[in-house]
Amino acid sequence: MKLYDVTLAPNPRRVRIFLAEKGIDVPLVQVNLAEGEHKGAEFLEKNPSGKVPVLELDDGTCIAESVAICRYFEALTPEPRLFGTTPAEIGRIDMVNRQLELELLQAVGRAWVNGPIVAKMALGSFEQIPAAKLQGENGARAFYQRLDGELATRQFMAGEAFSVADITALCTIDFATRLVDLKPDPELSELWRWHGEVSARPSAGA
Amino acid sequence: MKLYDVTLAPNPRRVRIFLAEKGIDVPLVQVNLAEGEHKGAEFLEKNPSGKVPVLELDDGTCIAESVAICRYFEALTPEPRLFGTTPAEIGRIDMVNRQLELELLQAVGRAWVNGPIVAKMALGSFEQIPAAKLQGENGARAFYQRLDGELATRQFMAGEAFSVADITALCTIDFATRLVDLKPDPELSELWRWHGEVSARPSAGA
């Protein structure tokens, strides 16, 4: 088994942290985005979407999409449960994880793909849209505010237990801070309280 | 238990079809999008994202996001399995479902929110971007081509068994055809073969 990885990208880091929380060790293979390896024929055979991460099993089966890879490992090695145990927990954790993806990670992604670093790296086979960059930035900031309010009522993103939703949020916010100039406002004290706690877990270094 | 629903929207239909496949009956409550009910205080308490569908349990717990609601019911009533059984199946079905959501449903959604019906209905608290509409249309058409190729090698979206990924694809394509002027090209014969088969299931009427 091996995991096709890109160290600085937010989605592969989600899988690395998930594996660290589970105590599972999977060999990593770096994919060279700058040289377009993810759009080459060999990689597209593994994932026609041309995105990292991809998990390749020993029989050649490939699983793309960070959350799908995490679900594979949750089914294989259930403990510690990172997607919930009861039906209501399973539903609520997936809800929070999806809202983080669809309303925060995608807003950050919109700011990123329409921003200056992607323009310079010419990663985009893609027309940049300044108005979409602004929508992304505004969406991310509004969602940070919402999270700050919600985290006043619970310790972690989806309740009182650490879950996959915390991993999604951590990787998104760290990427937004380091590479998209979208660091959350220092006044969002509950969000920063949460960020300090999850960043202190050993898995955050993965 | 009740499900907050909008008959014509693609995401609530995903849950209705899922429930029909499981043989589960849940009372529906219609939400009036035209009057902005989904952005009102009462609804935002159930789902701060202001989106349908939302499942409200008898204890008041609310689960938003169509896939999260489906996962709740999969955990409650496992058979028939619509998210897979083995770890590899679970991973692959989630991968296909997510790629359909992120690369097809979102492209269709981009064409929709930047298109003429939303402009007329003034649903958007949202600046419309013509270039984003075009990106959405091109993305959807490219993904239809990809699906047509993949469906030459398998009966259903994620393999030889009907799954949640087929529900996502059916609701997306029907919405794109009826409301976004993005009907798949008649030459995509494998995609239409698949569409005929899944549309003939009793659940498709849900």
C-alpha cells in the first residue's frame, strides 16, 4: 500500500493526520505538482481527476479523495472512531465535515486558484476570475465568524470529541494562513482556543 | 422525525430516493425558498448554512447535508447497503460520490447560480459572474464525457452495484437537464444507457 502525497497541499495532510491519529504507517510517494505529474497519463490512470492524495492498495485498486481514503481506514481499523459511532453522531460529524469542506475549504480554494501564487506558478489550465477570488475571501471570513460562535458551545468542531471534522478545519485554516493570506482575525478567541488545542496534538505534525 | 424538503431541488431528491431504496417513510415538510424561509431565523436554527434538506429527529437534533442524512439512515438501517460493505468498496463508492459532487454537481451548481433563472428569482444575495457560469458549463460537459467512458466498463457509477453515487448522478443530471440547460449530448450512449436503467427503478419517482 502507498499514498501519493504532496507535502504542502491541504488535502494530503488531512490523510496524514488521520493516519497519525489511528497509528497507521503508510509509505508516502511525493507527486511533483510543479512538473505537472498529477496531469500525466500514469497518474491519471490512478485518479482521472488528476488530484492528490491517492491511496494505492497492493492489488492495484486506487482510492482518491482524502475523505474516501480516511473512510477506507476507518472501516479497516475502526478505533479510535473519527467518523462517530451512533447513527446520530455519524450524521452530525459528516454534516460538520461537509459544511467545513463546502463552505470553508472551497471558499479558501476559490481565493487560492484565483490568486497570485497560482497565477505565478501557472498551475491553472484555468482562467482566473478576480470576482470569484473576492467571493472566496468573503466566504472564508464569514465562516470563521460562524465557527468562533459555535466553538463557544463545544470543545471540538462536531461536539465534545475530536473527529475528522477537526482535521478538515485544521488543514484548511493552516493552508489559508500560510498560502492564501486568509489568517483568521486574532479577535476570534474561541477559534484560536480550538486551534491551539488541535495543533498541540502529536498528529498535527504529520 | 421529519425531513425539510424542496420538491424541485436536486439535493433533497437525493435523500428521498435514498429513503425509497431503503423502504423508509419519513414525513416531508416543504420549505418555501421563494419566500426565503431557508434564510429565516427559525430555519437557521436548524441549519446555520440555510440549506435544504434537513432531517429533524424527535429529540430535536438536526442533521443537514444530504449525504450526512443518508449516512444516518445507512447506520440505522444498513440493508440494502448503499455506501458499500468492505473497506475497499466503502472507499471507492465514497470516492465516486465525491467526484460526482465536486466535479459535476458543483459545476452544474455554478452554471445555475450564475444563470438566468436565479437572476430572475433573485435567489442570490450573491453577485453573478458570467465567466464562472461558463466554467461551470464546460466542467459539466467534460465530466459527462468522462462518465460515458467509465460507464462502458461498469454497469453503475461505482461498479456493478447500485449505490449512493448513482443517486447523486441521477439527481444532478436531471436537474441540469430540466433547469440549467445542460442536458448530456445524445451521443453519450453509455451515459444514457445508465440513465435509462436508474430512471426505471421505482425510487426514481421519489
